Amino acid sequence: MADTAQARQRETTLMGMYLFLGSEIMLFGGLFAVALALRLMHPQEIVAASKHLHYGIGAANTVVLLTSSLAVALAVAAAEAGKIKGTVVGLQAGAGLGIGFLALKAVEYVSEYHERLLPALAPPEAFANPAAHLFMDLYLIATSLHAVHVTIGVGLLAGLALRVHHRSLALPRQATGVEVVGLYWHLVDVIWIFLYPVLYLVR
Amino acid sequence: MRTIAPLLTVWAALLALLGLTVGASLVLTGTPSLIASLAIAGLKAALVVWVFMQLRREGGLMRVMALGAVFWLLILLGYLVLDYATR
């Protein structure tokens, strides 16, 4: 009986998380709709604007985020097996790589600021045409909103690592707590998987 | 090891697909480039959702719950494309 109740509790928790993630998908979905409309209306201008972005830094950041997702997936597997040390290390690695992502993103923003590519910080004349200006507006809003999500995720992962380490989250009984944070982190990764080609690789 | 091996395999596949999408952007342009980059991104997302998020071990209801938003998103993007493509 206890097992059924626990399984039901887990399903409810995951379902609530998926509902929240659905709202996140629609939030970013609006931005992807803007990207699609811009590309359909001004193909040449958007290609030229996209070529100014540092696609190498973007690719490096994709590697960082994919690897952090692996670390978190390993942490969830360890949590379900009741391995406390493995869970803590996995969560810490995920959070550390998340900080690495943010650091690399900051370096990128600074160099874009010097190249006068960032809207609001560069005069409108700095952009080749209004479509390029719009594209950079979208770039700044989409990547900064994503960075906010990474920041929240880093906080969640680090906090969870601390709780598991201090045994205030009992494993494997409360492994679902690790699993839901993992789901959030993977979704942030999935959003970046789409943002990267949509922003950096328009050719 | 049985739970870890698929995670490592998927991670390697994701890195390979990243290389593929960067490579494709260097050779393709226009609509083929758009289709290739979105197809590769879709494949990467599917791998993350199926293996990292462990949707493969869940039942039907949970899968509907997880993928429902994708359906709404396709409605949003689909009608947007219809609008611009038929002007």
C-alpha cells in the first residue's frame, strides 16, 4: 500500500512540474514565433545580422550545457539508487557547469557591447537596418531570459546538493525531489538547443 | 552501469549532433539550412526528453502531459507560417 501511495505522489509531483514546464515552453514559444516571423519577412537582413554573433562561443556554451545535463541525469540516477555522494557530486557538477555557461555568456555580452551589437547600449545607427536591430533585440531578450532561467537552475541545483549532503532530503525515498529539479534543468537545456541554431546559425 | 551507459551514449550523440549542426551551417543556406538546423535541434531535444528526462519509462498519461505543450506550440508556429507563406 505504501508503495502505491508513494508512486502516486511521484506521478502527481512530476505532472505538476510538466504543467509548469509547459508554461515555460509557451513563454519561449512566443520568442521563437518572433524569430520565425523575422526570418520569413527579412531573410537576407537576418542572415547578415546572425553572422555577427560569435557562433564559436555559442557552440562552446552548448557543450557546457549538454554536459551539465549529463551530470544532472547521473545525479538523478544516483539519487534513485540511494547513493548520496554520487548525487551531491552530480548536482554540484551541474551547478558548476551552469556557472561556467553564465561566465562565458558574460564574456560574449561584453565583446558584443564593444562591437556595438547590443541594443539599448548601442545607438540605433549602429545597426545596418531596422530588421537587424529587431533581430538583436530578440537575441538580447531571448538569451537574457534564458540566462535568468540558468541562474535559477544553478540556485536550485546548489541548494539541492546542500540538502542531500545534510541528509535533509532522504534518499532514495525522496529522490523525486531531485528528479523534478532535473526536469527543469533539462528543459533549460532543450530551450538552448533551439536558441543556438535559431540565433547563431542563420545562413 | 545499466542506467549510466545510455546516459553517456546520449551525451556523446548530442555532442556529435552539435558538430553536425555547426557543419551544416557552413555549407547550407536558405530554406535547406533552416530545415536542417531545426531537424537536428528537434532530434537533440527528443534525445534529452526521452533519455535524460526519462520520459521513456513513464506511462501514456505522463507523456501526453509532457508533450502537450509541443502540440500547442506547433499550432502557434504552424498558423504563423501559414499566414506569412500565403501573403
